[in-house]
Amino acid sequence: MSIANLLGKGTRKCGTILLDAITFFVFLFLDLLDAILCVVCRFLDEFFEGEASPCYCVNKGEQNGDCGDGERDLSETLYGRKNVFREMGFLGFRRQWEYRKKSDGFGGGGRLVNRWSDCGCESCVSWMKNDCQKLHVVVKEQPQVESDDSRGESAENVIFLHGFLSSSSLWTDTVFKNLSGPVKGHYRLFAVDLLGFGRSPKPSDSMYALNDHVEMIEKSVISPYQLNSFHLVAHSMGCIVAVALAAKYSKFVKSVTLVAPPYFPSAKDGTSTLMVLETLAGKRLWPPLAFVQSVMSWYEHVGRCFCFLCCRNHRVWERILKLLTQRRELDFMAVDFTRHTHHSAWHSMHNVICGGAKYMHDYLEILYRSRVKVCLIHGDQDAVVPLDRSVNIKMKFPDVELNIIQNADHVTIILGRKKDFTENLERIWASSQM
């Protein structure tokens, strides 16, 4: 081996060691910061609201009282995130805490008012003022085009579910605008803002479990529009909700299209659920997006402070962005990024993405046995949900259709190829009729 190769190998090894050391100390500091912020948030909650909100800074067995029915759907990752300073009992940190119980009605029997750290603008609290207990749904329905083939048949229904920190705009700005002429009159499209995101309700007493999301879609779309058959299209986190919904309505679903699904077939217990968190949001400094994901997923109180600065003041940041970009309207992705509360995003991340992973295989088995057409679309450059997630589904369920898109990542799989993506959906919907 040449001297140059030896030097290069040694340099890379030193760089890896240095990065590992920096990563260790950065996340050690975040452990300390999160422990301190837990005490600070507890004090502020008591000062502004008269009581401290429960958090997950103690072991599951240390909670005060028995768990209610809704708490059975809580992910083990809520409790299993290790923090060096909590383990040491730093600042007298370990304490008993009250767990809020659910009762009958929407999201439980607790208060539905805004938290002091949440945004109170019109768009964020309109669901409270109107006593709206349904999701925000954008419906696109055009007069049916009669032809020799259609003969006045009723339009088919398609439900679209977005991913984490997104909204129905993902679909209205892409698929809705690119449907081909002959197809438009034959489909009725429903783009949903999932519970806790976009313009949908963001109750502070909901646990945002997988069943909560499914039940709200039933209540907001399936029941009021009396859908007796439909297609499903979902992206990222929405894929978990989609397969749960499809498994429940396996006799009515015509096709399920999953874009970048976070599939973990071995996630059957708490340890494997933690593996899901480490895989999708491991403690990494690089790239920057991975660092933000890890901080927001591992550090409950650091994440809450971030949401207090950004989400609560999203109108200010939007005005700043408009001034900087000289645009009247911002890209929907920039707007959607802050249209949630910390409570809704935190619990959806853990209870749907991590906790829901242990159910996804069983739901897919139900669809497989019911012969529901399942199609996967995944980019080969996806760093958020790696391609092997969809490859694993294909290996477990050979009849599933897998479309691998070259040079596409977690976002450009849709936004970078809007027309092609829409044409692919039209092909999938048409083939499900054969």
C-alpha cells in the first residue's frame, strides 16, 4: 500500500474519531439542557396555566396511577429515550407526575384551549372557535364527463394522506393540478390535513395515537361522504395511517399507493421500537436535517422550546421570508413546517411513526390476504426513509408492485416530478379495475 493511501486512510480515521467525539459532547450537552428545560417548563406551566403538564422524563413504571385505555397505544420510545443526567437524578429531577386521562368525546375530557406556548392566531385556533371536531379536508370534484366507456358511472374516490410536518397542500399543489383531462371527471379527490397538522384540530389532550388518526379520517371523510369504495395515496408517516385505515376497510379499498413507507417488520416490542427511532432519527450531527430530526425526536423540552420560538411565531417568520424572497406567497413546505404544536408533532412522531411501526406488517398481511392492490414508490436517494424499507416489503409480499425512482429523495420523489408522479397514480388506479 502506498504512503498516500496510508495517509488518506489515517486522515479519514482521525476525522471519524473527531466527529464521534464532537457528536458525543454535543448530545451530552443536549441531555443536560433538556433536563434543565424540564424544570423550567414545569415552572412556566404552573405559572401560566396553574398546573404542570405531564412529560416523559421518568420511567414508565414511575407514573402516578393506572394507565387509561388510550395510553395503551403510547410508544415505548416516549419513555425509553436515555438521558445521562436524568439517570443520575440531576437537580432532583426524578419526580412523580400525573398522567392525563382520556374520557368520552373528542380527544378526551381535558381542556381544549391553547397552551401558553402554542400559537393563537386565527388559522391555528379557528377549529376551537367553530367547535369543529373534524379534520380539514380539501375536496376536488368536477362534473363527470360522460363517454361511451363511462356511461354516467359514479366517480371513484381517492383519499390522500401527507407525511410528517406537512399538510394537504402536498397533494393540492401537485396531483390536483396535474390530473389529465380524461381522468378529472372520473375521480373525486380528498386531501386530508391529519390531526394536529395544517388547518386540522390540534387538541392538547389528544395522544395522537395511530387509532386517533384513523378514527378522525373516518369521522371527517368516510362517514360524511358515505364512501363505500376508495383508493388511498400516502407519503412517509401517512403510509402507516393509510395501511391501518386500509386494513380496517379492506373490503372497500381498491388500491393503496405508499410513497417512501417507513416499514420495520421486526418492530414488535419496545426494544425494536427504539430501533425505529434510532434508524429514522439517530443522534447525528450531519447532515443538518438529520441533526434537527434527532434533536426534535429525542429531546422533548428542547423541541418544545424550538416550537415556542418558531411555531408560535410562525406569522413573524413568514413575513420575514416574504421580505427576503420578495414573494407574496410562500412555498407550502415553508408554511407547513410550522403549522403544528409541539404536542401534536411530538406524539405523532413517537406514537405513529415509531409506535405504529410494530403494527404495519400485520396490516399489510391483511391487505395481502384480501388481494388489495398495493404499490410502492421510493426514491433511490432517500436519506430519510432508506430504499431498503420498500425493498423489505417487496421481499415479504412478492405481489406488491415496487417502483424505484432514480435520483429522487424523500421530497423530490413527488415535488421533483409532479407530472410523472400523477401519471403513475392514474395508471395504478386504472389497473386496479382490471
